[in-house]
Amino acid sequence: MNNLGDISTDLHIIFNHLKRYNYDYSILKEIPKNGIYVLFEVGESHKNLNRIVRIGTHTGENQLPSRLFQHFENENQRRSIFRKNIGRCILNKTHSNYLKYWDLPFTSIIDKEKNFAFIDLEFEKNVERQISEYLQKNFSFCVFEINSKDDRLYWESKIIATIAQAENVKPSPCWLGNYSPLKKIKLHGLWQIQGLYGPQINPIEFENLKKMILCQ
């Protein structure tokens, strides 16, 4: 169960058996205020398990519910790289010419003045609605509590690297991420590009992580 080559599957087993949530604003009251979230997506599988498609956390204290709200419901892709990546795929899939403007910054006064002529806010509102609909319809997640910021970031990086580098964990041909203009997303089947090549979880760390999660 715990040799290095199988740890990616062992992680899938653990997270597939944790309490699963479908996003609704009301469930944010049920989840820990500090921790790590693990996302699954309809149609994505690994060895008869739901395939992990994103791992994330937060840096501010007591911000896990807020971070999930930013991803699933707050329609502002410039506050969520996850939403930005979904939007990129939606635009690319439909061959939209707007893809080249999607990444332009538009938050500060300077950015607004610089990019005002290129940004179509009404068009973006429509894309944001599509992103929210896709996320809320196709994603589920589990969470586990970690109160220390340093520990959250440590385990997030370890889990991301372990899943990303697993040769036997692959996206399906129909995965929306296959439309991403970012090669790392298509190659590793995760909705993220940071931390993919870091140190993986070793067997001792895996046992410690498993005990921590299952004792909650």
C-alpha cells in the first residue's frame, strides 16, 4: 500500500472516502476554517476512483470557506487562477478571439486605464456565468483540516507533486482541460501549474498524512 509508486493511488483512495461536498453556499458553514481542499470532476477517473483534478489551500487564517467561495461563486477570474484556467478552456474550445484579452490585468487604476480599450466587461460576465455553472455542475470536493499555515502549504505542495508526477494518473480524452493553452495543465491533468515538479510524498510522510486525516 505504501511503496512510492503506489502513493498517488493511495491518496486517491483516502480522498475518495472522505466526506464529499457538492458546492452550495450553505455548506461553507460545515467545513473547517483552515485546511486543504481536494477537487474531483465529473467524467474523470483513476482505477475506478474519482480522479483528483486540483489540490488547493489558503494563506490567510480561517479563509478556507472564503477561498472555495472565490472559486465556485465569486464571478471574478482575476481573483481565482482556477476560474481563469476554466475560462481559458471555455474560450479556446469555442475558438473565441477574446482569449488573448482574458489574461489582461484589470484591477488597479493603472491596469484599467491601460487595458480599458481591450476589456469587454459584458462579454466577461457571460463567460463568468459559464464558469460558475460548469464548476457547480461538474465539481465536487473533500476537505481536511490543518490549522498551521506552514503545514498547509507543505502538504499542499507534496500532494500536488505526487499526483502530478504519477505516470498512471491521466485525464480522459473528453476532459475540458485538454483545451487549455497551457501545456502543463494538459500534460499533468491538473487545474494548476505551480508545484508540479517538487518533492513527492515518501512512504513515512504518507503514513503520517494518513493518520492525520483519518483521525479527524
